[in-house]
Amino acid sequence: MKLYRNTSWGVLFAFTISSLTHSNAVSAAPPNDRAATPQASVLDVELGADHSLSGQLYGSEGQTKAGVLVRVVANRGSETKTDSEGRFRLTNVQAGVIRLAAEDADIAVRCWTHGTAPPTASKRVLLTPNQQIQRGQRPIADFLSGPVLIGLVIAAAIAIPIAIHNSRDSAS
């Protein structure tokens, strides 16, 4: 019985340490080139019949941004400036996945040739500022709300009184 108790405590301790070091290793991972750029889901957009991509740029306050350079980030990239209402139109855009960038706005776009886009694809792109990125800064609430930690607390709340009770029984 004592061997079973020691083994269970060892397994609980090893599980606790491995879960804590795993969460720290993930949050302390060094940034790489892909992590330096904001990652977002890919937006499906149907190109115009003349292989153009149009959209509108908004600032952080919700106002349109005039005279801002909007560009396709790639070797084959094209660029243009927004008009007085924040609208832009890029020409000679090829079908495929591209990245659009303008000031603090950045988005991944999957461009579809005219007539081949899925029904959910947009006709225009809406560029808005990116959210601030925090690296390695996790509030304590994130750590304490993890299901593994909650499970360990519950397991400890059950196991510790049992271990104390059993140690008193075996001492007498």
C-alpha cells in the first residue's frame, strides 16, 4: 500500500512539473520571422474581371484613411494610394494567397479569379488596424484558468486529506 501511495505522489508530481514547464516553454519560445508579422485567418476575395482587387482602409478611430500606400507584400506586388474616402484599387493582382499591408493594417487574402470564388467570398477588402501583440506576457488569470491546473487543484484537494489520514493510520 505504501508503494502505491509513493508511486501516485510521484506521478502527480511529475505531471504537475511537466504541465507547468510545457506552458512556460510555449510562452517563452523565441520569436521567429513568421511570429513577427500578425497572423490572421485568410480572407477569400473575388478579383474583378480585369484582375483588380479593391477595398477600403480605416484607421483605429473608425475614420477612412486618405493618401495611404496600400501594397501587396511579395516580389510581384503592386501598390497604390487610397483616395479621399480611403478606397483603393490594385491592378494586375494574380490569383492565390497574398498579404496586403498599409501603415498598421495587415491582412492575408486568398484571391480568386473572377467567377471562380466560393459563395462566401467578398468582393472587396476592408483593411483595419491590427491589434497590439503581446509576447510572453500572460496574465495570471490565463494560467489559473487552465483545465490542467484546475484538475491538479481538485486532485490535490482530494489526495492530500487521504494521504494525511492514511499516514496517521499506518503510524499507529
